[in-house]
Amino acid sequence: QVQLVESGGGLVQPGGSLRLSCAASGFIFSIVDMNWYRQVPGKQRELVAGITSGGRTNYGDSVKGRFTISRDNAKNTVSLQMNSLNPEDTAVYYCNGAYGSRYEYWGQGTQVTVSS
């Protein structure tokens, strides 16, 4: 079955860094566009960063220049390097896979808390 398993979340001080990873299984990873979303209670889930099957990347305005998304098709993983974190980055981060408009997969989420 399809699985997306996130790891790497936790508590970090403002200005610090974290690296999130997502391990995928159960589908052909290399042809699927992969994304990271985040959600704060009471707010809509927002796109943080995306990387297409061809390696093209895009970022939400609030994270441009601070976050970097990457993928390793040999290991079926997608990562999110997060630098210069601030309290507004506190959220549950979700790994997402999308293939056209028909197939979409979600992980269970990992909590990131930025606080001193």
C-alpha cells in the first residue's frame, strides 16, 4: 500500500535549522511530483515547497531563500532543509505526492516547533 512517512521534526530555537525527510513506498516515486505542506490549527494547509518529477522546484513566498526541497529517486525520499527558522514556521508539516489530478498521497505529518 502507499505510504509516506515523515521524520525529522522537533523543537528548534529561532534562527536554527531542521531537515525533514519523507520516505515513500507503494508507488512509482520517480514519476510523482512531491510537495511539503504545513498547517497551523485553525488555518488552511499551505504549500511550502514542491519538486516535480523532473526536478523543477517551487516555494511559498514565506520560505523562499530559507528552505530547500530535494528528492532522491534512488532512495524514494524527498527532503526539506529548513534554515533561519522563526516562530511563524511552527506547524505540522506534511509530505504530499501528486500524479496528475487523479492520484494524491499524504503522510501523517510531523510537528515542527520554533521557540526559545
